[in-house]
Amino acid sequence: MNTAAVKGNESIGIDPRAGKYLTFFLASEEYGVEILKVQEIIGRMPITPVPLTSRYIRGVINLRGKIHPIMDLKVKFGMEQTVISDETCIIVIKTSSLMMGILVDKVSEVVNMVSEDIEDTPSFGADVNTEYLLGVGKTGGRVRLLLDIEKVINASDIINLKKATGLENKESGA
């Protein structure tokens, strides 16, 4: 979608956050990520740990001959490490910087969020960073935190994720 169309939609009251979201659980909390960022959902598969990476980088997977870093979102958000179970999934997402997987406890469903379903993120005070949230979705009597995956993954995360897969050496010409 071009920028002019988005700006035009905002001026007539269409919320750019409205659309389809893949929802998933981290512990008992439900989150959503824009479906257009999702490439695929993978069930259990071996994750190879990479030494000397950040704790939230769980390792890498080999998906059809390509190596992708895996981020444990629970650890990134300050929770306990994800315990692998039959419901654990890897959501492969494409950001503007790289293709990666996010490890989640359970994938829920795809929901369509209209403007009326989405509220702005409430203020939790100066000590709580909420810039990674697009808003709070309310559908079917449930509350879902809608993630801006581009902001969940910051510049240092990208460096760490690329190190985990060896991409930083290829990009720098080393």
C-alpha cells in the first residue's frame, strides 16, 4: 500500500492498524502480529543453540536449506524461557531487515480487527516501554496485545540475530 493511500485513509477515519492478525499465546497472555508479516507457522522442530548470543536468541533452524534465527519472545519480554511442548510453534516472520522465527507457546487463530476493536495502548507510566505495541485488540470477549514486530526487534536485536546466522559477515563483506 502506498503512503498516500494510508494518509488518505487516516484523514477519513480508517485506522491503519485495522486488518488481519495471527494471534498466539505467551504463557496465559494472547498477542497478535499482522498477518502480512507472517510467512508460515512451523510445529516442533530442532533448534540448534548458538553460543555467545543473547539469552532471548534460542538458536537457529534449517528450514528448506535456509538458516533462520529463532527468538524466544517470552524471554525477550522478561518471562521464563519457553518450555517446548506439543503446542509450541515457530512463527516465521519477515521484517524489513531479516526473516526470522519467533517461538510461541501456542498459535490461536487469525482474527480480523476493525477500527472499533482496537484501542490505543494505555499508559503504564514512564518506566514501562510500550512503543512495541500497536494497540490493544478486543474481539470475542478477549483482549489481545497487538505487536509492532518491527519495534519488538530493535537494532541490537538485528545485529545479534544476524550474528546467530552468520549474516553479518556476508553483509559486511568479511
